[in-house]
Amino acid sequence: MDKRIIFFLLSQNLSTFGTSVVGYSIMWHVTLETSSGMWITFFTLAASAPLLVTSLVGGVLADKHNRKYLIMLSDGFSALSTVILIVFFLAGGRSLTVVLALSILRSAGNGLQMPAVTALYPQLVETEKLTRIQGINQSVSSVLMLLSPAVGGLLLGSVGLIGSFFIDIATASSAILVMATIKIERVPSETKQESIFKELRKGMRFIASEKMLLKLMYFYSISIFLVTPAAVLTPLMVRRSFGDAVWMLTANEIVWTLGMLFGGVFVSVKGKFADKLRTSAISVICFGILFALLGVAPNFPIYLAFIGLSGIFMPILNTAGTVYIQERVQADMLGKVFSLIIFIGNAAMPVAILLFGPMSDVVRIEHILIVTGALLVAVGCVFIASVSRRTTEH
């Protein structure tokens, strides 16, 4: 394997680990302090809404400038935001509003980084190896994410929320240092560089001209909308239905991540998917079935079994869709295309949490999971039918 891709994966997984530790610590702190669906809604919006705006800018910048430096700048911004929060905490400003502000800043930095990271893979990896490398990345990421809820829970229970912030600073700084050692050139563009808005319109026209790419974008946005209750509200469901011990919240995330680890290993061993679109649809159908089963789990061990099985399909879904795009979009358009897909897909989560967050305070989360799970199965079946029509037409 090329030394550059090894260092790149190391850099990104260090950054992801720190971000994950802080994310778990913050969400669990809010869950345990408030047990409120409304506060969960606020923090979910803070973690996702700013990303939507900055990802559009980040995609254009990723095609205009060296993606390496854009990634390093984003990690630096995240670390600086965390330092500012620590100063506020040490000065006595420990309100949830201050933590909410940090989530907003971190989300904005992630939005600048995400299109650049995804678009950089084809610069470092041969096309036929993209699926395997993505699988390896998912596996390594899952191992670190397996550790992060344990680390987040340990820090939250021992030294409080502020302890996790120092982990984030250390990992972000390390990620920047590792990334600095990689030689990556800016992708030359065959077209004239224009304003951000004109570049975004260029990306929109490209997506609109690719019918299956457009359908894939719609498919992901609807799926993300319906996955949101399982992704965001399950810690609150555990708190209400099974117990409020920190170890239960930790187990919830660890078992999910173990499933992701097995899924990532499967992807890296398999190496490629013959039909990436059909694979994406089948993964969403499996999500729907397992999320619905979460809603009828009679006890915590059975609940954990279902959440672990559902985690297996996340790396499969992510890899199949991402590689499909990476294989079909030219290098100087990848940043813009991924930024638009990130924007439209992730816009579904704030909209969903505005609905499902307040709803969770008046309707049992189990019932929400059963309904959204059934709808996910339907969406997956419709997309499979669409993919089959494409195959027939060709």
C-alpha cells in the first residue's frame, strides 16, 4: 500500500477519534443532565446545520485549492474552538449554551473538511482499489470509534466533560502533523475557475445530467431522514426504557461500533461490489428491519443484539455509495459533487430531528422506530426497482 494513503488514513482516523470522543461526551452529558428530547434536538441541529452551509463552500474550495491544506486548516479550526471552550469552562461558564456554541463551531469546521477528504481518495488510490481502501478505512475507524465511547464515558464519569476536550486537541494536532508529511498536489482543472456560486451551479448541472446520481442523492436524503430517530434518539430510549447508567449508554455505542467493525472488515475482504446501487438499497432495507426490531426489543441484551447487527450495514452503505460517485465523477468536480450530496443528504437530519425530537417527548421512541423502520424498507425496495429498470433499459 502507498505510504501516502497509510499516512492519510492515520491522519483522518486520529481526527475522527478526537471528534468522536467529544461528541459522545457532549451528547451523554446533555442526555444525563436533561433527559429531554428538546435539548437533544438543539444539539443535533448544532452538530448538523452549520455543516450544511460550510460544506457547500468546502466543496468548491476543495476543487480550487490543495485539499491537503484545507483538511489541515479544518482540523486546526476544530482544535482552536475546543481551546476557546476550555477557557470558558475554566472561567466558570459551564452552561449548556456554551457547549452548544462549541458544537456549532465544530460542525462548521467539519463541513469545510468533509468534501475535501472524500474527494482526495481518488488522488491517492487507484480506481480498482477504492472499495478495498474504503473498507480498510471503515475498519480502522470502527476500532477507534469502539474505543471512543469507552473513553468518552470514562472521562465523563471521572473528570467530567472538560476532560474529553483535551483528547480532541491532542488528536487534532497529531492529525495535522501527520498530514503535513504527505505530498499532495492540487488537482488541475480543465475549466475556468469562477465564483463559489457559479461553481456550485456547475456541480448542480452535472448531478442533474446524471440520472442515477440524482436518484442516489434523493435516495440517501430520504434514508437519512428516516434513519435519524435510530441515530439520535436511541441513547434517550435506553435512558428511559432500560436505565440511566453510563455503562448502558457506553454499551449502546460500543455494540453499534462492533457491528461497523465487522462490516468494514467484510468490505475490505470482499474488495468490490458488482452492483453498488443495489448494495446500497439492500443495506437500507436491512436497516429498516433491524430498527423496527429495536422498537419491540423486550430487554437490553436483545436490544444490543439488534443495534450491533444494524451497525454491520453502515460501512457497506457508505462504501458502495461513495465509491460509485468516486468512480464516475472527474477529479476537478468531485469536491463540488460531494459537497452538494453532503448538503442535500444531511439537510434531512435537521428537518427530521425537528419533527422526531419534540415528538419523542409525547410518543414512545419505540413506536417511532417501528414506523420509520417500515418506511426504510419501502424506500429500499423502491430504489431496487429503480436500479432494476436502469439495468433493463441498458
